[in-house]
Amino acid sequence: MKKFLFILLLAYSLSPIAYGQDVQRFAERTPTGTARYVGMGGAMTAIGGDPSAAMDNPAGLGLYRRSEISVSVEETLDQTLQTNTNTIYQTSRFTVPQISAIWASGRHEKQRGLIYSNLMVNINRLHSYKREVHIDEHNTGMLQTMCTQTNGLSEADMGIDNIWDNNEIGWLSILAYDGYLIDPVADNQWIPAVNFNNGELIVSESGSSDLYTVSWAGNINNQWYIGLSVNVPTITYTKRFSLYETNRLQSAELKSLFHVSGVGVNASFGLIARPTQWLRLGASFHTPTVLSTSVQTEGDVYSKINSQEYEILTPASGAISTKYAAPLRSSASVAFQLKNHGMLSLQYDYAHALRDRELDYSPMDDIHTLRAGLEAQVAKGWYLNAGYVYESTFKPDGKVELSYNSIRTDTDYRFTQSSQYASAGLGYRNDFLVVGVAYQYGWQLLHQYATEHQNQATNVYTNTHRFVCTLAWRI
């Protein structure tokens, strides 16, 4: 066995299951944007008149009769807790989740035909990746996973020159072999070299996904509103992974870095109808998105076996270009005008997971989201908002395996069981100014696994406190 000093730039394929976990993660969306949008739980597909609502249904832009510049700021606190510990891990962040400019062109005295033709440019945050997960387990299955990855390879295979360039051998196998963590047995099978009885997983995530939008919408007869958008979603995501196992005298630590940055394009179409003064109906359709991404990954191992220390001096480093297919999305909503007292909105969102033809794999289940929003006028120009969101599971539990030749060494995976949000807000609007504040409380349950050989999932709960403030000027 050898110790290597290496830095590599390779073009290995990602495994289908690792790809699927990434698609699930990148499909996550949070009801965030303007204070009004957050306060109503995003249930605004049939209401419109808000830049973040136009992100979901561009037809909502047609309700504007004045030009507007809008900006929102947000402070968020995430609290993560696992079932077998009382320790809460907190992360906070300050962001600008929404900036928009709207140009309204038309004549309000006109009653028939195209009354208003409006344009908008908007930047809206879709999701922030800011979470730290700590899991303590008696046995995370790290060495068993390393053996499974290496089964079928001989010891001679592990000693070939330029082994890091060999796309038939995964990096996890190489790190396990060079760290003296696995031993060969007959028929090219491998067994753990030591027995560990305590383990710890630490996963730290950061980054965000954002949506850059150019939209047009028209107001026809003050009854029909149509809109379309060209959207450019972006993703920046970093995961730092550490898996540590030990007994009294021996230990091993596997570290990994996974970083993705990418950009895509899609289009959205929307419609709002006002058949009566008290009823609004809204629907929208968003085409699937193909994200072209740059992926960087690193792997490293440190071990202490029989008082001998083994360490890779410089971690393995690889870079590839790949594509992720984000789901097709659609939305339907009904809103009731409560005379001059406010509005009640009910909404259903559907995200249809695409099947990757090359991998012949569906990375996630379809996502069903239910939203409810209420806006009540409490005084002239003053409004109270309330909202609720329920989002279904991304994927039922199952075993996740890295491919035998993967350059990925982050063995963890997770399944989102459900996400829920409750919110409330206060806003003031007149002909020239819009001011709003909102608070949102979110709770999410994850089933987290350190490796494919961890027998039972660890429940990880994340509670999110979000405070949003919006200021807009109408021209």
C-alpha cells in the first residue's frame, strides 16, 4: 500500500443515485420573496399584483396600474435537532431575497381591449442552503460501505499506476485501501481491517438558488390577465462532509467536499380570470429546466491503526461538467374577494419529476404542495396577512448506493419527509408607497443516513424562523 500526493482534474460520471439526491436537493423551494408573498404563504397565483407572485404566475403582473420599484430584506434563523441528542445547531443569515422593477403602460380609463401592457425584471431567491447536521451513531457503516465499493477488485488492481485516472475504480476504494481500513480476502472480496463501535457524521451546507426573470403581462377587459416569463435559474451549493468512526485505540475520518455551480433557462406561462367581482381563478405552467453545472469534488482520509497514522497529504480533487434536469411545474388557484374586506386564496402546486433517459432513473417523486392565504383590510391602506404551506415528501425511503467508479466520497444521503410553513404579516399600501413585514415559521423532517449500511435512519428536524421586510415605490 502507498501514500499519495495528488491533485487531479478528471471527467468521471456521477452515479445515478448520487445524481438523484442532488436533483432532490436542487428542487427544494421555499416560499420566500416580498413580505406580502411570505405572509400569505405564496398562495397568490390567482391574486397577483406582487413581484414574487408574478414569479409563480406571470399573469399577476397584469394587475399593475403603476410602475414600481421593490426591494426586500430577510433575516433567517435555522435550528437543527436530531432525535438522539438534545443539542440544537443554529445557523443564521441575512439576505436580499427579492429586487424588482415594473413598468406599467396603459390607460386606466380604457374599458375594452388591451388596457395595460406591463414589463418586469425580477430577482427572487428560491432557496437558501444553510444547515449543519450532526449525527452520533454506534456504527455508521463506513467500513462496510468501503468494502462494498471495493468488492470485485484485487489487491493488484489497487496498486496500479495512475490509479486515480482509472475510471473503473472509485475514489472511496482508493482512500480506504491507502488508509489501511480494508483487507482483501478470497475471490476479490474485502473486509473491514478494524472494528469501530462509535461514529459521528457532520454535514455542513451553504449556498443558494436564485431566479432571474423577465416578464410581460397584459390586462384584457379588466377580466383576463395573461403573462409569460423567461427565467434563468442559478444554483450555488457547497456540502462539507465528515464521517468519523473510532474505538478506544483506533480511528478513521473520511472527509469530502462537493461543490456545484450552474445556470439554466426555462419559460413560464400564466392566466388569471375574473368571471365575477368576487372570484378569481389562476393557473400557470413552467417548463422543465436543464441546469448546466460545474461540479468539484474532493476526498480525503485520515486513519490511526495499531498506533500507526496514515494520512493523504493533499486531498483528491476532481472537476466535471454535468446537467441536472429540474422538474416541470404547474399551479392552480382560486381566490375569493371578501367585498372590500380582503381576500381568501387556496392553491395547489405540482412538480412533475422527469425521468432521466440516459440513467433510466427517476430521481424523485412528484411533489404536491398545498397553500392557503388570507388578506384582511383592517383600516384604510392597512392589511393583515396569514398563510400556510404543506409540501409532500420528495422520495420514499430506500437504499442509496454510490456507483462502483464514483469520484464522490460523501456517502451520506437523506429523504425529505415533509415541509410545512405558517406565516403572518402586516402591510400598508397607497398610490405611492408599499411597506410590509412578515414572519414565517417552518418545520421540516428529514430521514438522514450516514452510509448505505446505516441500518436505521436518524430523524433530523429543522425549524426555521424567517423575518422579511419589503419597501416599494410606485411611480
